[in-house]
Amino acid sequence: MDGDDVLLPISGHENFLSEATWILSTNPDIAFVYTLVRMFGDFHGLTISSYPLREELVALKHHVPIAILYRRYKILNGLLYIENVPKWQDWAFGVSLLARRWERNERSEIGFIEGPGYGYRIHSTSSRI
């Protein structure tokens, strides 16, 4: 989570992190959990992650939201966020996560919390890819 982003309250839930943690702990077939993302700051509105994802949509749409929750042991077992990927870093990470599950014959459902539960600050002074 970026230092200038925020967790937003979600109706009927404590917050995105607590709900996503519960989803991951109760269903081993979930690869990651995400929520809708609301941009704020120099631009307002929902990001394009405003639709429920499935594994095949990740492959076809080249999109994984910036705010996902996944199991820590995936990182401890070698899954990396490759910072020098010049574009679509979040997508590359999500595809790597799903590909590792596929290699191990694990199911790869994607959890979704309606939200929006994540606030992504937009700065007009910084360069964006």
C-alpha cells in the first residue's frame, strides 16, 4: 500500500483488509482478493477494476487491481514483484501469482469485495506510465 493511499470504510464490513483476510482464511482456492478502487486527489472516480475478475479476464484484459490481498507465504516461497517491469507491474505480479498456482494444480478463484475499499491518490505533478 502506498503511503499516500487510504483504506475506505465498506458498508457491512470492518474494512477491506479484515474482510479479505477472512475470505483467504476460509477458502484455499482464492488466489487473491480485491476491491473497487476510488481515485482521489487530482482526479476522482473508480478505476477500471470496477468489474468482478476471473482468471481468464486477467489474461485477456491485462489488468489486475493495484490493491490486492494474497497469502504471505507466496512471497516467502519466491513470488516477486518485479519493479523494473516498465508497464503493468500489477498485472505482471497477478499473472505470476496465478501462474504459480496453475503450475501446482491449485485452483485460482479471485475474491471480490464490493467496496470501494481502497483509495488511490492521484497526483498531477508526478509522471505516470
